[in-house]
Amino acid sequence: MANQMHDQLVKDFMAQVIAKNQGEVEFHQAVEEVVESIIPFIEENPKYKAAKILERCVEPERVILFRIPWVDDKGEVQVNKGYRIEMNSAIGPYKGGLRFHPTVTLGMLKFLAFEQVFKNSLTTLPMGGGKGGSDFDPKGKSDNEVMHFCQSFMSELFRHIGPNTDVPAGDIGVGGREIGFLFGQYKRLRNEFTGVLTGKGREWGGSLIRPEATGYGQVYFAEEMLKTRGDSLKGKICLVSGSGNVAQYATEKATEMGAKVVTMSDSAGFIYDPDGIDAEKLAYVMHLKNVKRGRIKEYADKYGVEYFEGKRPWGIKCDVALPSATQNEIDGDDARTLINNGCFVVSEGANMPSTPEAIAIYMENRILYGLGKAANAGGVATSGLEMSQNSLRLSWTREEVDGRLHQIMKDIHETCKKYGTEEDGYIDYVKGANIGGFVKVADAMLAQGVV
Ligand code: NDP
Ligand code: 2IT
């Protein structure tokens, strides 16, 4: 009975969201996953219902849209779209990454900003949620073109952000190089050296471990999940997708913890190395991707392993899947294949990499499923630690930052357990993370009145 009523409430709520945000399919998907967990909770806690907290949470506090004109190496004028979604500032300044990718749209960034609100709340640090970016494609662009683009992007964004207002960072297509160009332009325009971005270089205010943090945190979270079954990563076969920032450090940490990572990918295909991607091979990948900006296929040529053009890695037999590339990269068929091959842990480095059908299959099969907003929160958590160090004008050691990151991932796991443990003992991390993330934001919104 209660279930039927909740299903109807979710349907009604989603009908409104879809009508008011037409065509924003990724945003609808992200909202639906959260409201499925939250609506039953709100029914038990009517104070949130009366204050229309959920209705307010799906409306960004502010959306900034702008033109980014720039000149390429041939002297031709190019124009891109720029965005910043300031989603929710109830518990701290807006915080979240910038994505530069040709698929970026308003709806894509609203999904990411919405997820970010609950993720940031889960970290226990005082950060609101935001996300931004552009449809600019950094692939094939020279350093000079990327710099001119970043300078033009910041020439508009600078008036909307600040260390106590909105603090962007990296995401797909935005790494150390881009953060450097963006920071340089912000400093020039404001005449202020301040912690307005995270993921900065070590010499100019960056935190140790921030580059590693998302992938390390994702692996720490997998280990915490395994512990609930008296198990560990030692000896496990892992599939990693992607070969960017998150994938590289997930591979490093999983290997350090005794697992064997046998795949990495990019948007063109994946490599399968049954001997495992050890530290030396990973150093090759890092140089290939971060310096040469080449394709993962080159790994197969160098090490004489198989390359699967146009394919994703989920058909390879494994114990643990670490999706670390992009949204909706594991569909229902992939999920079934993974489980039929013995996979029983999925820890998400990417944001929303599993489709709703894939998630339903994980749940039916009672596998350990750590969704992105819990499992990949280590990145933004360490951004929060970078903000603290900037405010203190201090820098902590590697051990100190890594220790805090590790503890935060354990705490997030505890929160998921607290709100997500079912009667039979199974931990529903989706429910746990969504409710755990929601409560703090909702209580802050209640305290601050109708704003
Ligand atoms: P990078 O740009 O460093 O790497 C992205 C990787 O994913 C590349 O290998 C890229 O391949 C691949 N990829 C991107 N888009 C697609 C696509 N549409 N189809 C197939 N492959 C694709 O990004 P990050 O490693 O920073 O981000 C990866 C994921 O992790 C994203 O979902 C991001 O939102 C999430 N995340 C990142 C955090 C961070 O701190 N950076 C924090 C939390 C989550 P190619 O080079 O061919 O495009
Ligand atoms: O999705 C994410 O959490 C990020 N891209 C990192 C955001 C941040 O502010 O560090």
C-alpha cells in the first residue's frame, strides 16, 4: 500500500520536473533516482514536505549562460557556450567542477550540479553544490588554443565566482593545465591571489593528493563495502573504464591494495591486459594521456595486448567494476553480463555511469553497489581540504591529506549504512547516500527560511 502511494507520488513529482525542464533527460534521470529514495523519507518527516524542500532542490538558485568567443591557431573566430549552474548554497559556497566536452548542455550540467549538492553534503564539509563548463572540445586543440579559450571563459565567469561564493574545479576535459590557465586569468582580472579554484598546482595553492583523490576515494569506498562481507580487494580482478584523471588513480590505488586491474579505455575503445596494469605500465598511460594526449590503443601496440575498438570493457570477467569515464556507460545488458561473469562490486568514479536498468539489476542481485555520489566524493572532499588550507595559508603533508580523505570515505560509508541498511541486512547505498546527503541540506534550508 505504502509502496504504491510512494510510486504515485514519485510519478506526480517527476511529471512536474519533466514538464518544467523539457528535454533535459540526464537531469530527469538524476532527479528520479534521488526522489525515489527521498519521497518515502519525506512522507515520514512532513516538515520537509510542508516547506517544499524537494521542489526547491530541483530548481537551481541561479543559472549563468554566456558566450565564449576566441581565436584559434588559424586566426579563425570560434564561439562556444559557457555555463555555471549555482544549484544550492544552503550549507556552503557553491562547489563543483567544470566540464569541457562537446556533449555539454544545460541539462547535462543540471544533472551534475544536482548530484553535487548531495555528494558535497555527504563529505561532511561545508560546501554547497554547483557545476559548469562548455561545449568546447579540447581534443586536438593546441596548448595555445586551450589557453585562449580558458582566458575567454574566465573573462566572463570571474564576476560570478569567488572563494566565499562559488569555487569551481576540474571534471571531464578540465585538469591541471586548464585550471592553471583559468586561475591565471582570474588573478589578472581581480588582482587577487585567492583560493577561487581547486585542483591548483602545488606551487600556487594546490593541495597534495587532490589529483589522486577521486580515484583513491573510489577504491577506499570499494574496500569499505568489501569489508562488510569480511572481504578485501586483495587478489580481486578489476575492470576500470576511462584513462583520464579518475581512472588513472583508481588503477594506481587498486593495484597498491593488491588487486589486478586488467582494462582501461577511452572514447574509442578499451585495452585488455590479463597480466594487470602495474605501476610501470600505468606510468606509460599517464604520460600517454597527460603529456602526449594520445589514444589508449597505443598501449595495446606497446605491450602487445588486445584492443577492442568501439567497445566498453564490461564483457571481461571480473570481481570488481570501477567505471571511471562518463554517464550511462553501463546499461542493463552490461550489468547482466558483469553479474553473470561473477562481478559483485561496483564502485563508481564517474557520475551516474549506470543506467536505471543497470542499478535495478545490481539491487536484484544484492551486489555491493557504491553509487557515484558516495564513491566518488573523495575528489570534492579533497577540494574542500584544499579550500581549508588556502584559508589557513598552510599546506598539509601527503600523509595528512590522504589520512583525512580515507577517514571521510569511511564516514560516508557509515552514513550510507545508517540510512540504507534494510531489514535483511543488505545495504542499499543508493537510499543511504541520497537520504544521508539530503538531511543536512534540508535542515539548513528549513533553518534559513523560504529563500
Ligand atoms: P578526464 O577528462 O580526465 O577523463 C575522462 C575519460 O573518460 C577519458 O578517458 C575519456 O576518453 C573518457 N570519456 C569521456 N567521455 C566519454 C564518452 N562520452 N564515452 C566514452 N568515454 C568517455 O575526466 P575525469 O577522469 O576527471 O572524469 C571521469 C568521470 O569522473 C566523469 O564522469 C566525471 O564527472 C567524474 N568525476 C570526476 C572527478 C574529478 O575530480 N575529476 C570527481 C568526481 C567525479 P576520451 O579521452 O577519448 O574522451
Ligand atoms: O564531480 C565532481 O565531484 C568533481 N568533478 C569534483 C568537484 C570539485 O569541486 O572538486
